[in-house]
Amino acid sequence: MTTTHSAPFTLAQVGTGTARFPSGVPIPTHSDQMVDPYFKTRMPKEHQIDSILFWPQEKGIYPGLVLLHDWWGLTGQIKDLGARLASEGYVVIIPNLFGRLGGMVTANDDVAAALLDRLNPDHAMVDINSCCEYLNTRDFAKRNIHGVVGYGMGGSFALQFACQRKRLRAAVSYYGKVMQPRESLKDLHAPVLYHHAARNSWATAQEVDQLISAAGEYGKRIECHTYSDAPHAFCNEMKPDAYRADATAVAWERTAAFLKTCFQGA
């Protein structure tokens, strides 16, 4: 078992708020809004991303993390994870990736699968990138010092995003699907930590083998850990049949250590 480390901040020291901003266009700054008399009444043409923010309240400038939810939507469980990541010393933004589908949250796997089928992955990539640009407008977030952490569906998007945003510092994928074809991993820009659930029929062992072999072939830094008794969604305590407390604790410690290494000196 990995030794439990102590986070630099307690949950009581973490602030929270909401943010809404346009996707795929420059983020308006406070000064932009001040000089635009119609800012509050104009109907925006672009999709507006609804998100939740968490950050350490101690005055400082912190690296940013985009946290990507699983196919059940932006649940209370993912919000709790956002607060925990912020207590590790990050500004965390969680976009509602189902915003274009009404922002749904569900506990039903069939409904979740239908939502994923309807989600346009290209739109998701633009939304995630806009989250990084939004962080660049916050005075308590370090500019272009960002990472991405995702679970399940969000873990798949985390891997894709790490192949698109060149300035990304870290990507953590919990049991996400690996992109096909594997040659797309040539474009991987950030170090990756991948948590593989051995009893996973959605993101298979064959995909993970491809991820590892691609790392060697293309000279990419990919760290992969397999959890032998773990099914898909083993970190989700809202899914009692899947949840594995011990594996979740080990994966969290590995994630915290990996992120700390990636942002060292940033």
C-alpha cells in the first residue's frame, strides 16, 4: 500500500465558485466587460460552458487542472474530487461536458451510454481547450501551466487532449479508452499517468498494451498501473458494485505524486 501523504491544504481552505464562458473563442476579460455596455444583455452566439471552480484560498498563484467527468455527468462525486485536487495545490475547473445536451446528470448506465453516443468529441476537445484559456484569465492561476485529469469517458478525453494541446504539463487517465489508431499517440505532448482496471471490458487490456508499446516506439513518457481486482469505475463510490476503496486510495496517491512531479518548478 502506498504511504498516504498529507495535502498542503485542507478541504476547509478550498474555495469554490461557478464560471460561464464561451467555447472556442477568446475569453472576455473583466476589462473587456467593463467597456462593453451590452455585455450583460447580448445573447452570445457561441456555446457557453458551465463549469465549477475549486482553488486554495491562501493567496498565491497555482497550476491549473481541468477535471473531466465520466459519462454520468457532472455529479456530486466528481465535485468532491475537484475539491480534493484543489487541496493538493491546484486551481481546478470542471466543465459540464454535457452542456450541449442539456447538462444532464444520471445514475443510469444506459442513459449515460446514450449521452456519450450523442456527445460530439470534437466539441468536447474545444470545450476542454477553452477551460485552459479561461484559467489563463484568472489572476490566481499560473498562465499556461495546466494539466488534465479524467475518469472513464473523461479519461478518454484526457488522452486525446494530451495529443492536442502542446503546452500541457500532465495528463491523468482513469480507465479511459485509448485512441485509435495508435499512431495518433505520436502527437502526445504531455507525460501521461494511466490507471488500468484489469476487469474492464470497456477500456480493454489490449488497448493498454497498445498504449505502452506506443510509448516505447514514439519515446513518450507514459506510466501505467494495473489494478488487478478492479472493474471499470472502481473509483466511484456511488457505484457500490464497482467501487474498490483500496485501489482508489493507491491510485489517488500515485496521481498526487505524478502531478507534483510534472509541475515541479513550474
